[in-house]
Amino acid sequence: MVIFDCDGVLVDSEPISLARLTAGLNRIGVPMDVETVRVRFAGTSMASIMAHIVRDYPVTVPDDFVATVKADTLRAFDAGLTAMPGVARAVAGLALPHCVASSSDPVRLAHTLGLTGLLPLFAGRVYSSTMVARGKPAPDLFLHAAAAMGADPRACLVVEDSVPGVQAARAAGMRVLGFTGGGHWTHDRGGADLVAAGAARVFDDFSGFAALVASA
């Protein structure tokens, strides 16, 4: 089975969502720029992000902060979210079972996959970190997806764009392809940190995806 992360892999959402999260954090007095937010929080759930903020910063987080950031992000998606180039064709051409396992919540997943036309390719096979006790980098989500799909974790290949995601897949006993084709990957197209975390290969273009899957 092939398991896809969503944000930064299927949809080019990270530049938008990281910008909106950064703006929200700045509003409540957390002095982070977008690059710091990317390094610290890309690939992790909102629950994990807020746990870090509460622990590390002496700020008062409004009760509606998470809901406000999520709503702001969805509005920004409506104005400019796109699927990764070539990903729809690559997924449609897979001969293997496939699913999504993402740190995003189900509402955001349905919104982004629906908005970009990818949802039919994964109908009924979309798994969120809200379904498990621990998000990435814990292996829980990937193991949950494998169990739900009836797949042996050792026979699963994960496509991830974040270090926590790669770590989670490796902890689940799965092989990983690192993807660096998203708009937030201007810092290191070679994906050195993904390789260091355990990715077997790194790629930035879905045009040769079938060959990558076959070789893995």
C-alpha cells in the first residue's frame, strides 16, 4: 500500500497555512517568522503546535485561537490552493491500494482534497491524526491507516514532506519517500533533513512516481 501525507505532498498548502499560522501567532504575541514556524511545526498537528506554544511562550491564548486560524486558513485556501503538479495522474495510475494519513483535521482534509479535485481518488480512505492518541512523529496514525486498510506495515510505502512525518513512518516500520516539490521547500530541494530522518529516496516531481514506487 502507498500512504500519502496531504499537506505539502498532495496539495501545495504549506506556504499558505504556515503564513496564516504565523500571522495568528504574531497577533497573540509569539515572535516567530514563517521560516521558524516551518522548521518547528511543519507536519505536526494543531494540538501539538498549541502544546508547544503554551509551554514555551508567556502568552495568553484566546479560547477561539485555533478555530480562528483554521477558518482564516480555509479562506486563504479558497483563494489560491492547488494540487501538486502531476499528482492526480500519478495517484490515478497506481496499481496498489492507497490512502491519505495526515496531521490535518477531517474538515480541512475534506476541504483541501475536495477543492483540488483529489478527493475521489481517496474516497473513504482518508485518515486524520484526530483518530489516534498521538500525532506524528509517533507511529500511531500510520499504523491506524494500515490496520484500517488491512495492510502489513512492512509492506507500506509512505510519501512525506516533513521530518516528523518521516520519523512517524519509520517508527511504524514503513519505508518512506521524501517529497520536496512543495512551495515551502525552497530551502533544501535535496531534502537532506528528510534523508537524515530515514527517507530512502527524495524526489520533487511526480512525473516519475510510478518508477519510484516500483523501485521501492
